[in-house]
Amino acid sequence: MSINYKDLGKNDHVQRFFVSFLMLIISLTAIVITYKYLKVPVQNNNEVINQIKDAIVSVEQEKIPAQYPDYYGLEKMKKVVLISNFDSWTPDAKKNPSLTKKVLVLEGGKLAQGYLYVKASVEGGQMTRWESIFVQMNYRGGHLLRNKSLPVPTGDVTELLYALDDVSYIVKVPYQENSNYNKIDWFNLFKPNSKIVVDTFISSLKQARIEEMLIFYDCVANDQCNLSVVEK
């Protein structure tokens, strides 16, 4: 099952890579014409060569980063949308049920691997140390530690990615990345015919939004596993 990179909140690395690659092809064509047909003086040829070198450097810089294997591997996986475009924050530092989302994941079949992906924003920008996103599955979990996320490209909003079997969180706020933290394995919850309650909100005194929360997953070989979601 393919996914739209835009759905991941991904930066336009791929688009810029192909634009840069096209620029390189055009530049190479220009240098061939310059040398073979136009007989441009040597000093001008050097200028064109420098332009081509710059284009090559640009293409190299726009290659899909190798440091994001889990993130880019999501493209080939199945996905289920837990939450989309949900305003969630804690006015007066209190949890408000109307700003808290709870969904039920119904599992059928056997999963081989899975990830939790979160895209969230505070007033349209990234989270600061004053905000955190709280996630529990079957009432186990807490405020996700952002510095324990798997590597993802940097964007305009906060993006987080966790393997379901290795999620780090803190129990209480204020959110501090050097706090003592707990680890949890949510992957073991996903067993045939299981039901997983997902409870989430953003701890923030400013208006915030869960842009997207998804689970990406693969099935055990020869198994037709499938996840579905209903609201509680």
C-alpha cells in the first residue's frame, strides 16, 4: 500500500531532488553544446563548468537522506489513521474531555512490525519545551519524549515516529527531555482479535492541534492482517 509523502508531513526532499537532477541534465546539455558547437572562449567554459559543479553539489545534497530509514520505509507499509485535524490543548492546565481524543483500534491478523507516527502543531508551528503530546494505549503510556523519536526530516511542525515496541515517555509534566522516563512495548498489544484503546491529547496552554496520528504496519508473511478504527 503506497502512501502520499505529503500525508506524512514530509518536507519536499523528493521534489527538490528531481528539480535539481533536471537542472543538472540541462546544465550538462548546455556544456556539450558550448564545447562542440559554439566554440565559446575558455574563460566562459570555466564559468559553465563551475555552474555544473554547483548543480552536482545541489543534486548530492537533495538525495533522500540515508539517516531516515524508518521514516522513508513507511511508504511501503499499510496505514490506519487514528486522528486527523483535531484541536487539542489544556486550557487552564486542565484536561478537557472535548479536547481529548479516544479511539478504538480493532486488530485482525498478525503484525510483523508497526510504528506510531504523530504530526502536531502549536499555533501552526513546532512544539516547544512547554508543550507535550500525551498518548496511551490500553491506559499505558504518557507524554512522549520527543528526543527519543526515530529520526525524521525537520519541518514546520513537530513530527514524531516511534517503533511500537520501543516508546519512551514521562508520566508528569512539565515536559523536560532530561527527566527520568519509562519505556513501553505497545506492539505486544496487537494480537489477533484484540482491541486497543488509544487515548491522546496535547498538553499546552496555547491552542494546539493533532494534525495527524497514524499507525503504519506490516503483516506477518502470508497473513492478511488489517487494522481499523472506531471512535469511542
